[in-house]
Amino acid sequence: MYNDTIKVANKIISYEDLYDIFSIMNEKLIYYKKVFQREELQNKAISYFERVWTFEDTSSKLVFDVDFYDDTYIKFDNFNSFLVIFQTRTEEIKSINVRFSLSYNATIHGNQESFHQYIDMFISETKMNIEVCLSSVDTKMDDIYELIKSKILNSPVKYDFVIKKKDRIYSIVGFALGFIPSICFVTLLCFVSVILDLFASSYILYPVSVLVVTAFFANIFASIKLDRFYGTIEPPKKYAGYDSDACKSLYKDDIDAFLESSEILIGKNIDNLKHRENILKNYEKYKPYLPYEIGILIVLSILVLLF
């Protein structure tokens, strides 16, 4: 026997990944239950000492313990019943405990041997811990173990561009959206002769004013556009000291804790991949605006000086 413990970190595990793992577990259980039934019929016709087993079931099972956000709890030993809940109430699931085991007797080199192989999984929105106990003699569950490792290895990382470049994404989207109302507002001020004279007295005053107002609008527009998507994917915060001038505590992203956890797409996380896609779409949509907006700012800055 050999044991392994897998603590999934910095990965995004999708609903489809979980479905594939659960399904192959169920298929494996059904297959060996049928093997047992077939061999049981065959062995009834011969004496006890002549019987040969590849799988004499003793207590093999696949059990799901599901904890919901409404403080209810259901235990499933029927895969189809669990699957209905998993497919229709995914957003309500707080955690899932999965216990899959093959317990059986088998004839190995003429001797009857007992086996108990299992894979236990604890799954929540931020964790996926797996404990494995497999036989080095009989490899009936090795393919499931390899599938799980493959799913984890090939799943996308959680600490991706959307998280690493969050400030940059906010700045670009915010600037692109905030520039038009800002330049309109500052340009309208030029119709006040005193302000126009002031802008004309310094070549940097007009563009700086536009940028300052843009920064104000950028924070508002970026928050409106992106906050709802970042809500369930951004890192947790940790205490970063106290600002005595502002009289408030400071917090920053806890990247270490973020990297140690995972993102399982159940419960509140079910739309997280869509959120990431929407963030990237906004970033790619508004990023090309910047060169044009800067060009407009340069042209208007020259015109203000000329007038």
C-alpha cells in the first residue's frame, strides 16, 4: 500500500473537472460491482477452495456528504441522486466530502488477499484536499488517481494576469472611461475667459487639469465597471499598519494566503471564470482607447495655448 496527500494550491478547479472525477469514480464502482456479480455466479458452481476472484466485494462504496449554505446537510450513497443536486444547486453548495473506496478480496498468485483502497476528497470554495491509499500490488484505482493529478496539473492558476495586474487593469479601464467626461468638463471651462487666460499662461496647466479630473472619474468608472467581477476572485486582505495622519488602519492583499488556497467553482465561486473573462474583455476593449485619447489631449492642449 502507498499513501499520498494532495493539497491543491493556486489552482482553479472547474465544475467540469469535478464532474469528470465523480463520474469516473461511479463508473469504476459500477464496473467492479458487475464483476463481483458475475464472479459470484461463476464461483457458486465450484467448491470453495477452487474459487478464483479478481473482485469479491466486501464493502465498496461511493458516498457524498454535501453541506449547503442554508445550514442543511445531505448524505448521498446514490450517485444519480447526488448528481441532480450537484447540477441544480451548485451555487448553494458550501462543501463536499467524497469517500470512494474499493474493499474486496482477490486471488493473487493462488492466495486470497484482502484490499482496501480509497480516495477521500474534501472540497470547498477555497480548498481541495485529497487523501489517497492505493495498493502497489493491485492497480484497480490507479487510473482515477492519475486522472485527478492530471486535472489538477492542467487546471489554470488562480494567481493569473487578472489578479497580478489588477491595479493596471483598473487604471486603464478607468482612464479610458473617465477621459471623455473629464476633457469635456475642463474644455467647457475654457469658455470662461479668466480660466482660458490661466490655461494659456502655462502649457502644462490644461493637460494636468484634464489628467487630475480624469483620475477622479477613473476611480468611479473603474469601480462601477470592475468591482462586481473582482468581488469573489480578489485576494483576501491583511493588516498592513496604521496611518496616523488619516487615523485609519491600512490593509493590503494577502498574496501568500491567496497562493496557498484554491478556487473551486462551487457555491459563491460558480461564475468566477465568467468574471475573469469579463475583466479581460473590458481590459482589451478599453486599452486601445488610450493612444487616441492622449492624442486628443495633445491637440487640445496646443489649441488652448494658441487661443
